[in-house]
Amino acid sequence: KYARNPARLLPFDQHLLLASYAPRRVLVQGFNSFPWMDTVGEYLSCRAASPAWEFLGLPGLPGKSMPDVFDTSAIGPYLGYVQRAESQGISAYDWNWALDFADRRP
């Protein structure tokens, strides 16, 4: 039901929700295999929320452009984004990304 008119049905921007988590640690995992999942919007939300961590003196989202599938270069110590091509579910590399993110805690 949200796909029909997201601007009207979801009256907030996702970057505001992500920014409200700062200074907590957040890892966003995108699944680009479904056309209704907005992986570009997910990444842009992380990029737009990044200044909240920076305002608090913490590193924000690393990199300046959207990473390719399976590219972990946009995972920082406090905010990260990564995407994969397969369908939804949990696989071994999901655990690797999550555990590596947890290990990066300063």
C-alpha cells in the first residue's frame, strides 16, 4: 500500500529516522534484488543522516559514492551501508558484515 503514494503515506524521510539513532551504531543492509526495494534511497538516507554522527564528534558514513553490491567500503565504525544481490534472508556473509561491524567499535 505504501508503493502507491509513498510521499503521502510515509510523511517523514528515512534519514530523519536514521539520524535519531546517533550516537548509536547502525548498519543498514540493502537487498537490491527486488524492484520495490529502494537501495539507492537507503544509501542516500545513510548519507543524509551521517552529519548527525559527525555533529556528535563521531565518524559518519565513509566514502562519497554508493558502493557496488558486496562492497563493504561504506561501513564505518558507527554508521554503515552494504548491499547484496540475492533475495532476502540471512546468509554467512551477512553475519560476517555484522560481526565485522561490531568488531570495529572503538
